[in-house]
Amino acid sequence: TELIVDRGIAFLEKQSKNQPFALNLWFNACHGEDSDRRPGIGFYPWPRSVDGLYEDVEMYRPKLDDPAIFDALPEFYRSSLSRERYFWALNTPEKFQTNARAYARMVTGIDHEIARFLEALEKSGLAGNTVIVYSADNGYHFGNRGLSGKWSHFEESIRVPLIVMDPRLPEGQKGKVNKERALNLDLPSTFLDWAGVEAPSHYQGRSLRPLVEGESPADWRKETYHEHFAVRERIPAWEGVRGERYKYARYFDHDFEFLYDLENDPDELTNLAGDLAHVEALAEMRAKTDAYVAKYGDELPPMKTPFRASTEPHPVASAAVGTSPDKEGFVRLFDGKTLRGWSGDPDYWSVEDGALTGKTDGSLKMNRFLSWTGSTIRNFDLRVMVKVTAGGNSGIQYRGLSRPEIGLDVVSGYQCDVVADNPDYNGMLYEERGRRILSHTGEKVIIDGEGQSWVVGSFEKNVFPPDEWHEYRVLAEGNRHRHWIDGHPTADLIDFDEKGRSLEGILGVQVHVGPAMKIQYKEFRIKHLPDDLPLLRPEDHPIPGDAYGVRPQGKLPPDWTPPVYSVPPSR
């Protein structure tokens, strides 16, 4: 976004005040980064100028975010790509809040950058004779009707802003709203009209110039034709007409029609296509659609492949949407060749010998991370082969949170430690930039509701030599976390700290400050478990009276002794 405006300003600085010019600034940030589904930082990137904006604001859910509205949609819609996208970004309160703030921050950032461009335009002396048009190519579902994205016939998808600023207009014309129907395909004809050039006869749009200047031609359109045919095998294709009162859309590959009375049902909640009282209106809108198709259309080729569902309407594990598990239910997260699907600083991360490889030279000042961009993870069984050099320190981050305010590749949250040469730490459960050591290796721990970790049992610690491959396993089920190395348990923890714990987040790996090291990960695979696994309850897992506190991180007094659960702290 900032680079686009930088280039726009550089273009302005080269323009003569006596020569016309045309400049397009297309901000693609609002499209959303489909390939990066990390909440906030990935899906909706924002300019640096608005870092932290809206962090203290609770974002409201959209008006039509009602499960009953979603369930009323036909099956092909409830299983389409628009529903799959919903699970990428909006299906939990935490993801919705994070992504809604990021989206608002991104849009505000675009707004600020447009203001920066307008200031440069004013400074150039060209503002008094430059027309500015602000619009978008599509609307957006942000949880409305249980969907995410565009492509639909609903108002939130086909309606877009259109703002025209023409400094040559009289004062009385400024700030007015014209309710005539405009289309984005009117823009080319409009630009040519302003330039004094006649639009070619094959242009389907009309010049908006008379509307901008306050006129409403008697023959201006009273209805608009719409269509969407792209990616028909995953996005339901449709065509239809939005009239003065009725809107009609037909999904011809699915033999399904919609008819809405926009006067009495502006939210499009009641489909009248099967209502006998509206047979005439349905026939009229069908005929209008047929006429537009005959005028503008061409024969549509048959689909090359049949329509396929992108997701179940209510998947058991939302992170598994769009994946192709093997016969054991696991999905591979690393192709063994590239960093595709992962995000991190290439100064520290690469692929060597078929493994994700992190290297440091001993000068690192802050832990650095490589994050998986495929989805957030909730309940899962993770398996990965790991090799670390002597003295190395790394970790597998899970249910984490991106921390762009600290660094673009920084992650906080739960961590299965990978620590060479130290059996007390290798495989333990740590919380990066949080509660820190939650359990040392070999400890069974319960975290109480106040965030205090108590050791309630133990198992033998093993030594796993460095510079050899070992299988690490992380099993997260609700609020229970378990770690293994080569099948040997290293951590077993139940987290009752509702304020401190995380039930969903991103996956990543780490290189740690300290001595020079090399860490490698390969055969990275995950099985996504049901989202609704029950949370363990304190009453079913009481902390025994002889439980003692986990030794905290850092230097402690020589006479430090762990607190005992049944003994209240001294006052």
C-alpha cells in the first residue's frame, strides 16, 4: 500500500501542469492474502503507519451473522469456497476479533495513504484540475450469512462504493448523493468522456459524467445485469438482474433460483422463487435475464470438472478444511523442497537436505520464528523429525500468536522445547513471551485457575543425543497438552488458567538466542482433531495436597524451596 502511493507520488512529480495525465492506484491489500491465514498479520496486512490501531476496540459481528440464515442457504452454497474461507479467518470469536481489527486497520491504512497522495497532489499544483474516482471491484462477506469473500448475488457482495471528486463542479453540487444505478463498467466510458473522446460502440457501460454534474438522463438504466462464472467447479456460477423492486439470480449449474423483494426484504432473507404469489414476478425477471444474456453473452462451455464441495457446512475440524489427509488422517505441512506454506526471515531459515533448516551464528539478539501459514491449529496430533546440533536451542510453537509489534516473524505461545544436551529442558512445555516455564521435562503438571503450575506426578527423563534425528510428538486436546520424544513422554499438562491459556493459534518453529546452532525439521505432519473436544474440569482433576510448584525460570535464592499446594503462602 505504501509502495503504491510512493510510486504514485513519484509519477506526479514528473507531470507538467499543462499536460493531461491518467493514473490508476490499485490497492490490492483489501483483497486479503488467501495463502497466509495467520490471524491479523497474514490475512489482512496493513501499512506500518497504523500499527496497533483498534487493539483496544471490540469489533461487532455483522448484522446477518446468524447460523439460521446460513442453514437456510442451499447445500451448494453451504459447502462452497465462500464457506471454506469463513473457516480460514472468522469461525471463532478470537479469530474474528483479531482479523476484524486487522481488516479495519488495513482499510484505515489505505485511507491514510490516499490522504498522503492527495496532499502530494495539492502540493504539486494539479489538484484544482484533477478528477478523482474512488471505488472497488466487489463487495465482501465478512461473516455475513456465515460466508467470507465475494462472488455471491447478495447485496453485500455486488454493492461497492463510488465516490467522485471533481474540483470543477459548483459548490452546490458537492457532497450530493445520486441514487441512479452505476456499474464499474461505466468507468471506462466516463474517463473517455472527461478526456473528450467518444467511447467505442462495443463498450457496455455509459458515461457517469451527467450524473456527476447533477443530471439524471430520462433513459438511465432502472436495472442492472450481473454474472459470475469464474472457478465454477468450486464457486457456484450465477447470472441475474437487480431491478427497482425485485432481484433475481439463477445458479444454472445447480438448477436453483433466488427471487427477492428488495422493498419489503432488503436483507434478502426470504426466497420467493417458489412462492405461488410471485409467479409473475419470477417469470418477468427470468425473461429480463434471458434478454441480457442474449444481448451480452455467449455460449457458456460446460464445466471441465464437476462441482466439488470445498468444505462440509459444519466441519468436525475447521483446520482440516481444504486439506487432503493420508489414510491415517495426517496432512503433510512441508514439501521437503521449498518454504512454500511457511513464513520467516530467509536470513535464518532455508531448506537443506530435504529439511526446514534454521541457523544462527551466535549473534542473534532475539528469538526468530518460521510460521506455518496454512491455518490456525486447535486440537491436533503433530509428528515431526528433528535434529539439532550440540548446544542448540529451538522449539515447536503451537496455538501461538503473531506479534508484529515486536517483529514480523515473532510468535508467542505454547512451545515444545528442543534443547540439546539438557534433559531437564528437552521436550518440556514453555510459553514464549507468556507464563514462561509451565512444566520441566518429566513433570506432570496442572495449572490452576490463577495461573500457578503444580507438579502432580513425574516420569523418567531420557537423554536424546544431539546431531541425530528424533521424532517429536505434540498432542493438544482441549486444555490438555502432551509431548513425547521418540515415544518417551516428556510433558503432560492440564491448563485450567482460562485467562492465560490458548485453545487455538498458529504453528511455528524457532531459532533461539545463544551459541551458534543448526536446527532441522522434516516429515512435518499433523492430524487435525475435532474442534469440540471437551475441556477437562478442575473438579474431575483435583490437585493433590502434596503437589509442589514448578521451579520458575531465572536465578533463584540458594534457599529457595517450591511451594506446596496444601500449605498457604506465608504472609
